[in-house]
Amino acid sequence: MKSKSLILPALFFSCAVSAQNSAEWVKVKNEHYTDTLSMFEMHKSDKTSTYRIEFPQGAHNDWHIHPDAMQTMFIVEGEGVYQEEGKPLQLIRKGDFVISKANVKHWNGASNRSRCTVLTISEISDKPHIEWCGKVDETDMLQSGNPNIDLDSMLVRISEIDVHPEYLDEYMKAALTVGANSVANEPGVVCIYPMVQKRDGSKVRILEIYRDMDAYRHHISTPWFQTYKQSTLHMVKHLDLVDMFPMNPSAMPAIFRKM
């Protein structure tokens, strides 16, 4: 279960600050973690415990449950991953939180792009805090993104192109060729996906996603783009480059993984 927390209570953060002043960090590395975690216990009572945990980039734990105990995990810094059994992987970022219900099998950690700092509030039951349930399939981590791409810096664009009908077939061949060459040869090109409207085949729309503005600038300097541009100028009636703001950029790796 994933929710969005815009503002965490001030009391919660004051607790975090005081804990850093008084508690000692503990390094944790065993067969159930893919890397060394840093954590300290901020608070513990008969009913709950609160920990601050830092996952290095790409690090995660094994499948596990919290027997008869619920856990709430707040993302304080970075980008994390969370998955429950039978459900898709979630990318979670600063301000998000997830609630793991008692006895629900899950795993979590940091994405391939970022380290991740979390605050966990866990109920305490009469049983051990964690019951380990097996290793995570590392192919699942591919969904957590390319470590070389910062989602906040991506350039996402829809090119709206009206083509003279008599040139449509020729134009589409050129667009498909430059798209395939760009994705295959340019690491900064995530996607170039030409489409045509069903109701009007002369209206072409191209979804373009670049790692950042520098990747786009490199793209338009390549010989395959220059060939495409110069050879199709007379085919285009109208061109509008519409830059878009991704409403949920963290979902992109999972979307492309499904394809």
C-alpha cells in the first residue's frame, strides 16, 4: 500500500533530530541484505519501535514478513523500492510512505539510481520482528531504473507534426529510421516513439524522452538526425514541439519493463 505524505508531522522530525544526537549508528550486513545498511534505533516502547535506516544505492533486503505486526515506512531522502508478493514493484520517493500490513510478504530497499533513507515505525508483537522468506529475484531490480538517469532532469516531449498526405509513407519511414538509430546508438535517448492519429493519418505525434537537455542537444547534432531533418523539411506542413511535465516519473521504469 502506497500513500503520499506532503508534510510529515514536526514532532516526528524533532524526534529524528534528537535521536541523531543521542543514538549510535549501527552497521548491519548479513545474508539477508545485499549491502551494508546503516541504522539506529530512535525510539522503543512496549508497543512500537522507530528506526532510521540508510540503504546504499541499489541495496535491498530479502523477502520477509513482520509477524502479527504492522510497519509504516517513510521515505526521508532518495528513491526507494517496495514490493509485496503478487504485486508490481513500486518506486517510492521523498515524501512517500508505505504501510506493510502484518504477515504480508514484501521486500524493500534503494533503487538502482539512488541511495535511500527511511524512517520505520513498527508495531511490537510477541513474535520476532522479522521472519525471512527467501531471496529476491534480481531481475526485479531492473525495474528500479537506469542508474545513469535522473528522473528530475529528464526531457519529455511530444512532437506534433502535420505531414503533407502525399509524403506520409516516405515521412514515416524516415521517422522510424531516425528513432531506431537514436535509441540504439545514443545512451541519452530513452524513447523516440512515432505514432499517427487513427482519425487522420497525416497527423503524426512522436513521444520523445531524453536523459536530460544535454542528451537532446547531442541527439540533434548526430548525422542520423541531421539526415532525417534535411530530408523531411518539405514534407512537413506544421511542427510544434510540446515539452511535457511527467506527473509520475517514477512509474516509467515499470512501464517500459512491461513492454
